[in-house]
Amino acid sequence: MVKLLQLVPLFLSAIPVTILARPYEKVFHIATLNNHHKNKDGVSTIFDEMNTDARITGVDEDELRLIQLDEDEPPKWMTVGERMDLYRKKTKFMDITDYPDLGDSYKAAERTRRQFPIQPQFQQEVESFINQLTTKHMEANLRKFTSFRTRYYRSNTGKESSNWLYKQILRIVEDAEDDVDVSVRKFKHPWTQSSIIARFEGSDPQKENEVVIVSAHQDSVNMWIPSFGRSPGADDDGSGTVTILEAFRVLVENGFKPVRPVEFHWYSAEEAGLLGSQAIAQDYAKEKKDVVAMLQNDMTGYVGNKPETFGVIVDYVDSDLTIFVKSLIEEYAAIPYVDTKCGYACSDHASWRKAGYPSAFTIETDFKDSNPYIHTSNDVIENLDFNHMLEFAKLSVSFAVELSYSN
Ligand code: BES
Ligand code: ZN
């Protein structure tokens, strides 16, 4: 009997991955065919655009998602199976099925472009906060956060991990002194895992609509068996999640009173094509919110065997904001940066860019030296360095303080 049991993993590994992965995916995805995808005669163009050599089975043919692979290319309809293949081939994509017109109503061109400061200006305030950052809470939080089997956005454990995270944020908010005006809410989606938004109100009523955002994504994925494969996602993006949580904790506990409102966002469903951040960016664009700047923290914990640096993403970002982010690193962090690229739709900053808002993105190293274990069961805490995360927490604090106070 024991011998037989030992054979089970062998047997499972012999089954093609697609057979294991797809039936579970199938349950969740429903075709959404709408009018944008009809040509001028009203005839559907979906099937012309479909990649016909893909593995489309009879059942899967209905499960179509609208996928964007580049900024200037028209989106393509793909099956969920094809979408999962993109992933394994490390092709980046944005699933725009539910947000085809993101930001169309409120593009950057309609708004006055604001200039970012040339240099950091609030050293005393920033330093009083960053001196309080420690690795202690990040470590404990990441241990718990990676203990959920997966944080896949449609899974039960993805919902449980999100509820756990919400409670940690709530506890920080509840303990805040009366004069710290901070709140937290869930941003619900049509899938199980919510995004979370914590907000400091600003002191200047005239700047009430001008929001500064610091963000990370809370979901994880096992690329071979998305819905229930073990996916600790310690680095991707448990690291960013606990990094910005530490920045948030220190700001709350030390009485941060911003001038402009500052928000911390923990997105759901980044790994499914930036779904959570697109939903929120679309909502903010519809509400005509003036997002001053957004900084994404996705993978902040891996150093590997190269000298420690920040990787500052320079493609598909706001270049002026990125210059300012570099000046913050020079002023407040203990390590240098290198310029690096991540490609289109690499993380949630792309949703804000698409909606017409300035966004920036920093990662743990040069992209080519980043964590090789992501999207597998081996993305574990043991590969990470909490002191490295601390440097990103310093950057998040300085970003929030400087951009909220500046004119
Ligand atoms: N965390 C990764 C992006 C990343 C990779 C950052 C390596 C830094 C170093 C992100 O969660 C991711 O996997 N993105 C996908 C695209 C997404 C839309 C599915 C990717 O890069 O393939
Ligand atoms: Zn990620």
C-alpha cells in the first residue's frame, strides 16, 4: 500500500499540465462577448482574431477573454487556456475583458500635468518616520501570509488571506491616535478576493481630490495548477504586501497628517491580468479623482548573489515621476539603484498608466537577476532578505510624505 501511494506523485507528474490545470479554470470563466468586438457590419470579429492553432477543445471555445499584449496593439480574444500559456511562456498581458475603455473618460491629456519636485524637501519629517521602520513585523506578517495554501484570486484561501490582511490593517487603524484621520475599506470584486484600500485624509480641503497611492498586490499563483497549487508567493508579492504594511504602520503609529490624501492599496488579481487594479483605476477615473502619483511595490525581497540594489523600472512608467523616485532613493535609502525594464503590463502600475495617471515601479534587483522561483511552490521566505525589504519601506514612506506635502 505504501509503495502504491509513493507512485501517486509519479503518476500525477505524467499527466500533461494542461489536463490538470484547465478543468479547474474552466469552472470560473464565462464568455463576455460585447459590442466593441463587432465590425462595422455588426459581425463578430472574435473568431478571426482567435489563434486557431491553440488547444481549443469544444468546451473551451466559449471561454474567451480579451487580452492586450502591448500598449499600441489591438487586444485579442483568447481562451482561458491560451491565457495560461502566455503565463508559462512569460509573455506579459493585461486581461481587459471587463475594462476595455479604462480611463477613456478622463485621459491625462484632459488634466493639467503637474510637475514633480526636483529634489526631496521634507528630510526631517521623512527621517522621523523611517527611523521607526523595523523588520520584525514584516517577518511575522510574511510568515503568516505565506501559510495560506494559495492566495489565488478565486480561491477560498485567497479570500481568507485577504481577510487576514484586512484585519491586520484594521488593527493598526483602530489603534491610531484620535488626531490621525485614517480608515480602511474593502474594494469588492465579482471574484472571491477583495482589494483593500487604506486612506489618510489630507489636511487641505482644496486638495481633497489629489491622491498619492502606494501599492502592492496580495494575490499569488502557481503557474502549473493555478486554482489550488501551493503558492506561498513570499516574494511575489507577499514581500511588497508586508513592505507597504510596515510603511503604513509607522505612518499611523507616528501620527502622520498628510496635506494631500495618501492611500495604500493592496490589489487582488494582479496575476490574472491586473484585474483588481484596473477595476480601481477605472472607478477613480470615472469619479474624476486626480491621482497625483502611484508607486507599485511588486517583489522587494530577493537579493541573490549580486550586490544589493533597487531596480527602477524605466519602461511603461511616467518618466518624470521615475526621476523623482530615484532622487528619493538617493536621499533616503542605504543602497543604490539600477535602471531596468519589465515590459508591458508587468504589474499594477500599468493599470494607472492606462487610466492616464503618473505611475512608477521599483523592484528588488536588475530584472534579469530577480527571483527565479516566482509563480511556483518554491517562492518561499527562505530566499528573501528582510533588510532589503526595509529599503523599499523607506522609499514608500518618503514617497507618501514628500508627495503629499509638496506644492
Ligand atoms: N511580480 C511579477 C512581475 C515581476 C517579475 C516583477 C519579475 C519583478 C521581477 C508579476 O506579478 C507578474 O507575474 N506579472 C506577469 C504579468 C501579469 C499581468 C500576469 C508577468 O510579468 O509575466
Ligand atoms: Zn507580482
